[in-house]
Amino acid sequence: MIPARPDDLLLSIDCGTQSTRALLFDPYGTLVAKAQVALDDYVVERPGWMSHDVEAFWLACARACRGLWAERPELAARVRGVSVTTQRGTIMPVDAQGHAVLPALIWLDQRRAARPPRIHAAWRAAFRLAGVADTIRYFQREAEVNWWAENEPATWERTHKVLLLSGLLNFKLTGEFVDSVGSQVGYVPFDFKSHGWAKPTDWKWQALSVRREQLPELRPVGSVLGQVSAAASAATGIPAGTPVIAAAADKACEVLGSGCMAPNIGGVSYGTTATINVCTRKYSEALSFVPPYPAALPDHYDSEVQIFRGYWMVRWFKEQFGDRERHAAQERGVAPEALLDDLVAAVPPGSLGLVLQPYWTPGIRHPGPDAKGAIIGFGDTHTRAHVYRAILEGLAYALRDGGERIEKKTGVPLTELRVSGGGSQSDAALQLTADVFRLPASRPHVHETSGLGAAIDCAVGLGLHGDFATAVKAMTRIERTFEPDPRHAALYDELYAQVYQKMYGRLAPLYARIRAITGYPSRD
């Protein structure tokens, strides 16, 4: 172990969906400097499709890094190590030099393979017997590698490696096709139980149009992936030879950066996808046949329930109904979200019976492929303020439902929550979450919890802290805790049990009919 010094710095490169950020932390969790570059150049060729130039991801990261040294060039010499954390499920094919052969397909992309590879009859029979044949079929059709093989066969033949975004950035930094175990979240032949590529006999190799030699080498969280190359140094300003340490995907790093190391602490993320996670040593599927993802701790799992398009709905509301707040925020020099909190405060808990089901994007098993969003209970007294509060309440209901599913599988009751992501900056959202869950909900001391989680991985990998428990204790802390209001919690209990939990079952047949009549969302 090399004792941490106050002037040591850890660089986290956090490439999310909306922006990429270069973050400098000291070994005690203090955010020393930050530079951010917006990612607003996604390409939508047709509804449901979403891609991005591969090289542009790296250029944005390099630009963010250079932004750190622009005003304080002396900081670069203090960097002891680098770790990468990224959006999950974004995948790209590259040639032997790491150049793109096709654009990256973003995790939000909805194109589907029409003719995926055929799985051996014995496996198909086993899946039918287990009642998961539709789930496997969904997996195959969603897999980007199958779409590429079917629709871009000539280009696909030139593919040397298939990388997640983390693998691309680690390659750009080190020149090596190597990635972290903790970043493997996507439609790839990964064994989520053993934390490695699937065994040769695994059905995933039959289900996916990818070969083992097309995938990068995997190394455990906290291990050395390589050193910053001369080329990467020239692009980013990071000193050449700086160690690059394996971190994990952004949600896993959020969980770690929030200090959630025990299964009784729920890590809630109010991000583009809202999630609830618990970190465990035991493999536990919160939803049957939906595996827990690798944690940002070696040999740990994050049992997770996702609400796709989760806190995206806040942005949707702001764009569709929040002109007043956006203009006022611009005049006052504040974030529009701060003024949206005033809307929440203007409406009583329960939104006068307006209840929202936040299934804006269908899921695999919960909700099902026919699922849609719904708002019920409208009356002539309801305003846009009620709709906004109902959005926040609906997300909290969905996450509570996810938390209860996790509790049943782990056998460990949740006793507290740590809330991160963009929505965690809203006091109204934190209080509402505490009330809906009937649990204290705490905000970490920094907003950049995914970057902090990557910095923790980096610190332990470098030996600045002796182990993860020591690093988490030194680098994470709580800024503020919101205690549940018993009166509001009682009201939410009734709405949750008597209304929200009954909505999907009652509406699901209608969702199926809507799809049959309108063809939306398409099964193709």
C-alpha cells in the first residue's frame, strides 16, 4: 500500500448519455476540478434509431480532459491514475487499429434483428419448458451484433473487435483491447454469474453473431488495464505512463460512490434511466432470468430494477410544459429544475389522486413488451403542477416496487436510501422519495457519484487506500438526509397499494389491443 497524500489526484472520465465529464478527485472524495462537454450530436435516422460517431466519443473525452488543464495546468502532474465509467449498453464495431467500421449504436436504439441466429433445438426446448422462450427471442432481436450481421454483412465481416463504450475509451487511453469486468452490461455473451465471457458451450454463443476473438480481454475492477499512451497523452494532456485502472459502468459506480456497500442500503438513481440497486456478494435476480450486473466492487453484484426513460420524463415535462420555468430560470440565472420544485410544493402529496405509471418504454419482463405509460385520475382541478408532481410520485412508486422485489430475493430489508443522479439535486424529489418508501433518503456530498465511484476504484487499484471499505469510508459522506413524514407516508401507502400496484394488471390487456390496432410500439 502507498499512503495517500493530500495533493494526489484521481482522474475519472465519465461518459454518460447527455455529456462526458472529466473529474478530478483527491483521495478523500473532494471534487477538485471538473470539465464537461455536451453530447448533443446523436444521429436519429428514423424513429427509434439512435447512433453516434465512434471517434466523436473519444474526442469529447479528450476535450473534457484538456479543459481541466486549461486554467490550472499544474493539476496534470498530480494525477496518479485514471479510471473510465460510461453509459451502459452502447456498443460499436472497430477494426484492428480501433477505428470504427460502423457507427456506435446507443443503448436507447430500438432497431431489432429480424432473423437472428438459430439456437440448437435442445436449448430451445429448455427455454420453452422454463417459460423464457420469449425473453431469449427478445434478447436475440435486441442484440446489436445480430442487427449488424443481418443488415451490414460486408462491413460486419471487417470487424476486428466489438467494444462497449468503456472498451473503446480504455483502448484509446492504453492502446490495448482490454476492458473492465464491471463495465459488461449489454447484449454480449457475458456470464453475469462468473463475471467473465461465457463458456464455449453456453447458449449465448449460438444466440449472438459474435466470436470470442472479437471481444476484448477482461480484467477485474481495481486492476491495472495499462498506461496512458503517448498518443493519448497528446490528445488529452494526461501525462504519458499514468496507470489506467479498471472501474465499472456508470450505475455501478453511482452505487459505490453513494457509499452503498451493504444490501440494506438501496442505491436510487434518478438518471435518464431510473434505477434501484443493492450491492451484494450473492448472485440474486430481482426479476427472474434478468441477471444482476457486475458491481464496482470485485466479486460483487448489483441487484437492480430499472425504469427506462425514468428521470428523462422530467426533461420531457420541462420541454413540453415548462416554458415559463425555462424563461424565468434564464432571467434569474438558475437551473429550471429549481423552479420546478416550486410546482411540487404547490401541490399536496398524492397530487389529488392523479397517479402516473412511468412505463414510457417497454421492458423485457417487467413491464412487458406491450407496456405503455399512463396517467389516471384527472379532474377539472388538476394543473400542470399536478402532472409534474405525479411524474415524481410515479417514479418513486415504480422504484419502491423494484425495491420490494429486490428485498424478496435477497431476504434483506432496506433500511435507508442513497439517492444520486440528476434528480437528486431536487429537495422535493428527495423528500417525496423518503415519504413513498417510508425510509430516510440521503443525498451524497457530491453530485458526481458515478465519477466518485470510479475514483474509489482507482484509489484502491493504486494502493492509496488499503481496501474498498477503507476507501468508501474516506471518500464518501452524506450531505443531507430527508426523513419520511408519517402523514404523507400513510397517504402514499394507500395510493401505492390500492391504486398504483393494480394499474398495470388492469391496463395491460388494453396496451396489447393498442399495439394490435396501431402497430405502436412495433415488434420489428
